[in-house]
Amino acid sequence: MQGQDDFENGKDEHPSDAWLASVARLLLHPVQLHIADTLWREDRPLSARDLAAILQVDADTIAYQLRRLRRFRVVTYADAKLAQHPLDVKYELVKEPQSDGR
């Protein structure tokens, strides 16, 4: 997506309308809303397995939706040291958009 690429590469101070529309569609997914809400309420890093147990949703589905949320910088890895299994990687909500200084 061109608008997203421009924003991520620091070419534009604000994301394009197309990029914002993509993010809105992404967050309208009910599982993604539940993931974001749970991470906010729990206020601690959670893995796909943790979220699957809490939300009663398949862990692979949660992991897929976490990857999508990470792509759009809604969640991030909670620890730089990745777990042995992808379902055990801990995620947390992005607290504040990061500036790359460009």
C-alpha cells in the first residue's frame, strides 16, 4: 500500500486516507477488537496462547490476527527475545506512535 509505505518511511507526516481506511477495516474485525480490548484490560503482555484461552478462540486464529495488528503497529512484541514457539511470543499494545526522527 503506497500510503502506508510513505508513512512508514517517514515521507509523509500523516498517513494517507487510504492507509487510515485500511486500518479502520482491520480494526473492525471482531477478533482484533477483542484482542486489543483484552490487551488493554489485562495491561500485561500476552501470547496468542494466553489470548486464545481468555477469548475462547483458536490460537492459530489469534496468532494470525496478532500478525495483522503488528503490521499496522497496533501491537508490538513485548520482549525482544522471541519465544521458542510462535504461539508463545508475547505482545502488547503500542502505547504511542514512535517517530523515527525523519
